[in-house]
Amino acid sequence: MKYCNQCGSDLEFKIPVGDNRNRYICVACDFIHYENPKIVVGTVPMLGDQVMLCLRGIEPRMNFWTLPAGFLENGESMADGAKRECEEEALITPTVQSLIAVVDVVHAEQVHVFYRATIDDDNFGAGEESLDVKLYKLNEIPWELIAFETVKIALTAQIEKDANDETPVYQTIQ
């Protein structure tokens, strides 16, 4: 970060008065630019005893399977963002239910939030970021081809948690 997004002036990287971390501070207007983790939202979409996975068509991890997920947009709730990601990546509109997993991805400065979801039928397809979309029985998930550790955590939570247990799994990945 080089310039203030408030006035366009140069920034300094220093600890503001009353803080304990270095921040970018505008040399002209003293605006403090806080950098915070990005939120990734997604679902574990189920059709009966099968989970829907998307084959990634973009980097990182192109040609690996993932759950439909992506960055939360300003102005939308986490559940609405998770639903939108399903629509974009798998051409479906799921019924979003309770949280199933929240994962702090410290090294990537992200927090991944996954919801339980159901879909009504197998009328889905590959969206712009997907090469393919398939249903897998929970005991047939291609674990060695899963794109991200956070997806594995959410899938494991789906397998291990009783459907009536609405307590999400919380985990941290350094």
C-alpha cells in the first residue's frame, strides 16, 4: 500500500497512538488504513446422501475438487454469499442451512465459513470457474484430489456430525 485511499497522499507504516501494531497511516490526513482478513463463504451442498463437488477451472489448485465457495462481497450476508457462490460455480440455488465449519486460515489472512445446504435435484452444471460438477457419496469422496484443507475440514464435519447437531466445527490453520 503506497497511497491513502482517502486523500491520495503518501503513507507511513508505523504504530498509531493507542495501538500496538504497525499500520499504514496517511502523512497528510492521518487516516489509519486497517488491513483485516478476507471472508470466504461456501456450502456443503447435499442431495440425499451425496455431496456436490466442483472441479476447479481456475488457479489456485485448478483441476482439483472443491466445494462451491468464494469471497464474500460487500453488502451481502454470509449465507447470501454462500448461496451466490453455488449459483456461480454450479448453477444451482441451494437451501442454505446452519453453519457447519469455520476455519481461520492465518497464513492466507482469511476466514472460511461453510454452511450445510441441500439441493432439490441433480439439475446443475459447471459455472464459469468450474470445469465439472459431480455428486459423490460421502464414502467415495476423492480425498487425494480435494483442493484445500478447509474443504476437507468442512467435508469431514458433514460426515462426522449428526444432522441435528448445529454446533459448527472451529479450526485454525497456521
